[in-house]
Amino acid sequence: MKKQQKGILVILSGFSGAGKGTIMNLLMNRYQENYALSISATTRKPREGEQEGREYFFKTREEFEKMIEKNELIEYALYVENYYGTPRAYVEKQLEAGRDVILEIEIQGARKIKAMFPDTLLLFVTPPDAGTLKERLLGRGTDEETVVLARLARACEEALGIEDYDYLVVNEVLEDCVEKVHSIIQNEHQKVNRNQEFINRIKEELKRFSEGE
Amino acid sequence: MKKQQKGILVILSGFSGAGKGTIMNLLMNRYQENYALSISATTRKPREGEQEGREYFFKTREEFEKMIEKNELIEYALYVENYYGTPRAYVEKQLEAGRDVILEIEIQGARKIKAMFPDTLLLFVTPPDAGTLKERLLGRGTDEETVVLARLARACEEALGIEDYDYLVVNEVLEDCVEKVHSIIQNEHQKVNRNQEFINRIKEELKRFSEGE
């Protein structure tokens, strides 16, 4: 049925420290023929090793604001004085070609996109419990305790939005979690409302046959 | 998360000849610890080899009508002068114990149950196209062509109800189809609305941690 179908727009959100980035990378490596990773546009300066069109499309503030004006972004946000956004053209091209596009964005962006594209599939990645999240954040070792506390406070806020999501994916064993995400997205292709063409076709065929054709 | 969750009530419907029975049997054999098969009550006489409580609970018409009166059936229907129905007590007991209960019933029954239990998951099994269905029906060799035509006419009517279902499962390769059904049901356990307890718990934990506890 895949060929007749448009791709699915998938949003992956989750607490900082829940493992979203790792899940995205594994999915992309393992199932590159299924998924397209959308590349964000940003006004922040490239870091060492980052390449134009690989990590980000790097834009000046002026260019970025022109993209906003022209409605060329399906969502954007301002973090620490820099813009980040998702270019519309790439996403729409991939969906038309039948590839599922996965966006890793936070809840406000997810809500905006869901309002614009109601068929978007929303996945929320969570550790099995808050203790595990705290340990992972502390375990990074790069952040001071106050930073960890701030991230936990942010997680606390983000948790208020979980009910807007479709699926909760518990990242306890990374391998299982990646396969779970893949399986949820693949099954989504079987949803009745995504198969109207197939249904119409079989209805017509049955009608013809039952009339003795 | 499974342990905290109630089981899911699943309805498997589909065209006659789509392979529902075979799918059910394979699911039950392969994943007996996950699923409970509901056993129907009926007023039809036992056929040779059928055992009380295995194929059916055999009831007199009077007993069956008493069950209806007492609201002991979650759905029932009359076919060719015999009643068939799904006993409520068994289904509710299994769901409470966290086992998913799969019912193989047709669309009218499915609608009634969905109205009563809105969390019911509705799956519709279909062959890849109507030609395949016709071939399977003819291939049984037991039915005359007029019977096959009548079944196709019935399929035609049933197809009008497909849009009420959640998922369309195409039975092209039986093995794949069984795994697909299993995977759809298992993923359903990850739905946000089926994990409210988990969500509430992690929210509370995060709140405590972010307050520095």
C-alpha cells in the first residue's frame, strides 16, 4: 500500500536526556529508505565541523526573517537570540514522494505543526522514570547541579504537554525503543484514514464482481 | 508499562474469505500469554467434536434470553434463527488482568461494542484486492457460484463500514499479516491515553526532583 500513500509527518519530542538524538540517528542509519530527516534552518553561527546543508542551513537574520515572511517555514522558534525553523519545501517534497519525515522538535512547535497538518503523528520519548532522567543528566558530567535542576524544571513543564501526543515511547533499552518507534510509524500507514484510495478501489471492485462481472 | 495497564479490547472484522479465523488461531498459538480469546455463547446445537466452553457456551433459547435481560452479554446477534453473543464477565475479567481480548465479530456488533467501550481497537482484515477474495471464495470449492456471488454481495455491504475501523490490515502474506496484527495491538499499549497513570507518576517525580529533592 506504501506506494499509493503520501509519507507521514512524524514529530519526535521528549525530555532533554531522554535520548531523542540517538534514536533519530539509529532510525536514519537503519531505515534510510523509509525516512527523511528534515534539516533545520538557523541563524546561529556554524560550530566547528558543521556543514551547510548537513547539520543546518545557515542563514543570516535577514534571510531567516524573509523566509518567515514568505511562509517558507512550517514552524520556527527563537532560542537564546537565534532563530531555528523547519523549511517547508523539503518536507512537502519528501511527503509527496512517500517518505516519512521525522522532525525532532519541542512541544510548542509540535502543536503549531499539528494545527497546520492534522495528520501529523506525535511521539513523546520518556525515560522509564524521573530518577533515570536525573541520573542521565548528572551522568553527562558536563553540567553543574544547578543546570541539571534547571533541565529538570524544564522537563516538569514539558510533561504538562504529554497529553497532546499520540504515543508515549519509553526509552529503557535503546534498541527496543528504536524498533518501537519504527514499528509505530510503520503501523501508522495501516490507519484506515490513510488508506482511502485503497478502500475506494476495493469497494468498486467488489461492486463489479458481486454484479456478476 | 504493561503491568499497570488494563488489557485492550480488540475487534477483528473483515470480509468472509479474508482469513480472520486463521489469523486468530495463529495469534493465539504464538502469543498465548498476551491474548485471551473470548468464547461466544450460542443457541445453535453443538456440531460433532465441539465442546462446551471450548468452541462455544451452548445455551437454550430461554437461557440465552435471560442473559440478554440481565445484561450479561456485551453484544449479541441473531443469525439463521440462532443467537450468538459475547459474555461480558469473561471479557471484563481478562481486561482487568491486563490481557488483551480479541473478538472476531462483524461490523454491527463492532459498532455496538465501540459505543459501549470507546477504547476498543477496531481492525479490519482485507485481501489485497477483490479479485483475490473472489479466487479464495471460489477456491474453497465447497460453494456454488451463486453462493460465492452472495458472499461477494455481502462483502460489498461490509465494505461500506470500513471507515468506522481504526486499522486496515491487508492479508497478502499470512505470516506478515499475523505479525502486523500483533504489532498494532502491542503498539496500542503505548498510546498516551492508555498511560495516564505512568504520566501522572513521572510528572510528580519530576516536580519533586526539580524542587531539589
